[in-house]
Amino acid sequence: MISSRLMELVRCPDCGGTLDGAAPDLACGACRRRFAANAEYLVLHPGVSFAEQTKYLDEALHADARHEHVTPPLLSAKIRNDVLRSFLAPAPGDAVVDLGCGSGRTLVWNADLGAYQVGIDVSPYFAREACDHADLVLGDLRRLPFGDGVFTKAAALDVFEHLSREALADVLRETARVLAPGGRLFVYSHVRKNSPLAAGLKQINRLARWLERRGLVDLARERLRKSDHLNPLADIPDLERTVAAAGFRIERIRYYTPLIGGFVENILVRSGEHWLAKRAVRKQAAAGRAIDGNDAAREARAAAKARVGRRGPSYAGLRLVTWAMKLDLLLFGRVRSGPYFALLRREGGGSGRP
Ligand SMILES: [Zn+2]
């Protein structure tokens, strides 16, 4: 959606000027650049073009229609969201921006907390429910189209690992600018240096590849997603120095070594998906219809999501598995490793546009 509050927060991504007019007919009051909008979101991409672009712009990553509808949070998504709620604690009176919001599902899951929420992403694959629950903007995190200090809180889940060092510095500087002094940024990402525990994850991934060679799981999408990882940070001290340079201090940190989670998501869930997709192909063939694998996967996923959405036995089962996956956090949360949850505090003082 595009609320009147959003219209007060947004600025020209090129010059920081205020926007005149009403959506969909907007222009920068300073540089006169015109901006597009539709009924659901503003389009505020910067005029500069960056050499570095994420594969998340790629249609192929969205071919399985994962983004179209939001189901209740489960598995690692539920764990991430639970830690977000506990660390960032969005509340009425907060203005929160979800940086790289993707489908906007985090906005939907946390709408009940009563904070004002804005989602921004580089690609327009927002879920129907996100359009109903939050203000949405299409833009680039390196040139945030918002005024200075307009947010109290921000979140960046699965974002940092997709950036180069230079882009990460840009994103952190821009986030510091749009946060009020004392504002918080919640991050879920990973550094390259893992704990010895991560050797267990390597074994799980080896098993997943073995199953793939036997045609029992399909890891193509996972591979595509990971191929976009640039992993800019070496280790936690590197993270500390990098965020400090942008005016942030790490207030809280927990590590996530998903040994149980890796087995559940990379083996059990992938096998389940693959089995459902194959079954869909067989059913269609029996009904005399030819269907390609991608369509089958898409349909199977939609059907599975609908079942989970009705909160029947599949939902209860997944809830139970999710609970077991939480042990990874309880058991290994203080063992320093690559994947981490961090709450960063934006220290006081001005941080204007460069
Ligand atoms: Zn402008």
C-alpha cells in the first residue's frame, strides 16, 4: 500500500529532495525527476546504475511462485522471525523498515505488534498480503529513498551476504542515515569463518547431494540462491569493525549453527517437495495432460502451502519440527560461528548524505 505516512517519509533517491504530487504522478521538488508508482507500491530506484546487481532480479528465482502468498512462519523462517521479535521488539510507536523485504512476509508476520512498517526491495515480487499490511517501496538499499532519521528500527534478513564490501558499506551508511540516533538494526546473515561445529553441516550437505544424484531431491533452486552470495565479511571482528565504521555498535549477538535445522530443511523438506512435485506430474499425466517439471513444482508447492495455510495436520507436524529446530539456537547459540543474529545500535551524532 501507499499510505499518507509513507508519502511523508520518502525522498528522492538521487538528491534527497521531497517528492511533489500524488501517486502515481510524482516528481522530485529539487531535481524534477519523475517517479512511477502503482496502486501497491512506489518505484524509487536511484538514477545511478550500479555495476553490481543481485540475481534476485532474475525471474528464474521467482519461477516457483514462492512469493505469491504468505503462509504462517515455520521452520528456519519461524526461528529467524522469533529472534527478530525478541531482539528488535517492534512496538506501537516504532517506525520499522524491512531492508530487502522480498515478498514482505516478515512485515505480514509482525503486523500484529502494532509498529508502523515499510518494506523496500529491489525486485517487485511482493506478496498479496504484504501489499495489504505494509507500505512498500521498490528501490536500492545503497540509495535509500527516505528522509534522515525517520525510522526507529530496521531489519536486514539474508541481505549482507549478497553484497560486496563496498555495497555493504553503502547500505550500512544509508541505514544509519535513515535511523534516528539510538535506533536499532536487526541483522541475520553470516561471516565466512565457521565454528568446528559447521563440519556437521558439510556432512548434511554431502548427504543432500548424494540424494540429488539419485533423483530424490532437487537442489537447483538452492544452488541458484547461494550462487548470489558474495560473503563480504571474514569473521566477527571484521563485522564489528565494518558496522563501527558506519556508526553502529553490536548490542546483542547469537550464532546459528543449524545442525538439526540443516537436516530438516536440506533433507526432509527437499525430499518432501520433490516427492510432491513428482506426484503432481504423475497425476497430470494420468489425466492426459502434459506438464513440465517447473509447473508441477509450482503447483505442488501451492497445494502444500494451501494445506499449511488451513493449519491442519501438516501445519501441526511442521510446528513440532520447528520446535525441535530451536534446539540449534539453545544448544549452539553462544558458540561463535558464521551465521549470526545481531542487534546493532546506531550511535548518536549526525550522519548526513555524503
Ligand atoms: Zn531529486
